[in-house]
Amino acid sequence: MDFIYFDNSATSFPKAPGLGKAMGEHIDNNGFNICRGSYEKSYQLQGTIIETKERMCSIFGFDLPQNVIFCSGATFGLNLIIKGILKPGDHIITSSMEHNSVARPVTAMKNKGIIWDVAECRKDGSLDPSAIEALICKNTKLVLLTHASNVSGNMMPIDEISVICKKHGVFFALDAAQTAGSEIIHMNNNNIDALVLPGHKGLLGPQGIGAVLLSARFASELDTIIEGGTGSLSDNFEMPSFMPDKFETGTLNLPGIIGLAHSLEYIENLGINEINFKKRNLTEKFISGILDIPHVSLSGIKSMDMRCSVISLNFKNIDNSNAAYLLEKDHGIITRCGLHCSPMSHKTLGTYPLGTVRFSIGLFNTEKEVDNAISAINEIVKKHQ
């Protein structure tokens, strides 16, 4: 590989070994539909889809495989839970570190009569759980949080917040876009009513596939936002009320699910604790290496407590976009520069409107690549003092 990839927050690369082969074999040899034909091949494929849901339950501490809903990704999943659960007059609470995949659908619903409060995070992006509880009122329906910021890497204190939500009888939903596959998430233990997962990031799967895991109570109150064919109750113009047909309409992205099944098996065999250990060590090495570089500042908390493998830097003596360009041009280091679809986060962190240069570490990065990145940052800074 003639480049160093540090954009795993956008999508992981490389993917799980053998992913393309697994998807290709399905397309070439088993590209049938499910719930649409009464033949053995279709039933066999449907069994594979069910097994994939069971594996997701095992990984994420859940016990209702029929309530694992496959969708196009985290953005669709977040739209489903936001637009399907909230009615005019309902109240939603988020943090000030949310991605636009939360902020935009909530804004759309606000224009239709829902009430939105934002729990302001500290200047380092961390959140005091009491800020959530202080906003809960009699019409609060949902607390929706990112598990970890895609800008600063800060992780939210979901253990404490889940207890608060349970105490007040409020639904708790978690956007695990930056943590699924590298942080332990136990849906039942954390009283999570809706867990939103992209397949293409930490889960090392293909783009265009994701999942939402729904508690029984949440699923029963959640309205559909898309209706259509399911292969079941075809004589009825209304959507089936049972799971997963209530939300899995139309032909699913079966090649994507097969790819996700392959990557989930890889992750399960490797172990999330092992993945977390490696990414955490690389992140700590990276942060330790850049803290003393002049004219470069780190967004978010400096310690590894409550932090994932996302690192955002602000270059003081050079434009961030130019720094990102030089990292790629002169050193072959791929990052992401800008607002990262999360202006709320940058306003909280004080990096709006210029944004930051983001390095997001993945499973397949190495210590040598981290050393090269630290050296490249040093060189760029020295040239522009």
C-alpha cells in the first residue's frame, strides 16, 4: 500500500479479509431473493440472514433477533427512530456533539411540532449526565446520543444516562457509528431501546448496509416511515405489525448483509476486546506524540478515559485544509479536513467554522504508520513556523 489511511471514521479500510470474495460468491452463486419465493435456495438464504441477526444479538448483548432491522446505514436508522417515534408535542433531548444525521432529521421534526433541547457539553466535548436529567420534563419521549463524537472522539457516559432514562421512563437511543465493532456495547445491560449501527465503519463491512436494534417496547410504539412489499400478508394494504416485516420493506441489500455477516464473524473471532486494545494503544501513542508539537492543538479530552480512536487537530500557523493537502501530497497520509458533518460539535469545541484535520485510527493501522504521521506533522509545522 503506497498510502497511509487515517479516515476510518468515514469508512474503514481495509475491510475484513475476504469480504469482496464472500459478497462475490453470493452474487455469482446464490443471488436469490428472500420472502419472495417458495423454493429451497430462497429458504436457505433467509436462514443465513436470520443467523446474521443472531450474531448481531450476540455481539451487542441483545436477545430479540427478530427486532434486528437491516437498513441502508446509520443515517436511515436514525431517521427511522426520530421520525417514527416522535409526534407533535413530544420532547427529544440530544447532546451538543451530534452529527447532522441526528441534527437534520430532528430539525425537520421540530418544524412539524416536536420540541428539541440540547444538553450542552463542556468545551472539551465531555458531557455531565446531570445536564440530561435537568432537561427531562413530562413530555420527554426520547434521549438520543452519539456514543462517541466523530470529531473529538469523546465518549458519552451512557451507563449513567441509561439509568437516568430508565428512572424517568424515557426511551434511550444510541448512535454507535464510531464505536460499533471496537467498544463493548451491551444493549440489555444499558437499557438501550434503539441501537443504530453502520456496517461499513468499525464493523468492517461494505457500504450501504446497517442495522437498528429495537427493544420490544420501542418497536411497538415506533411508526413506519416507508411502506411497501414484504412478502407477507400480501392481501392487506396495511403494513404487517409483526417484526421484522413492520420495518423491512422491499428487497433488502442481500449482498451487503452477506458481506456484513462475513465481517461480523471476523470480528467475533478476533474479539472486540482485542480490537479495542489495539486501537486504544495506537490512539494513545498518537496523542502522546503530538501533544508537545508547537502550533498544533488537540480537540477533546487528552486522556484515554472516555475516548475512542478519533483524533482531531487544529494547525495554528497553516490552514487546516492546506495541512491535510500536504499530509497526502508529501507523506501519503489520508485524513479528513473540515466540519465532518457535525457543526454542533465544532461550535462546542471552539473549532467552528474552520473545522479540524481528523485522523481516525482503524484496526489495520500500525505503530509505524502512527510514527510516520507524528513525524509528518512535525515536519509541516516546522516548515510553517
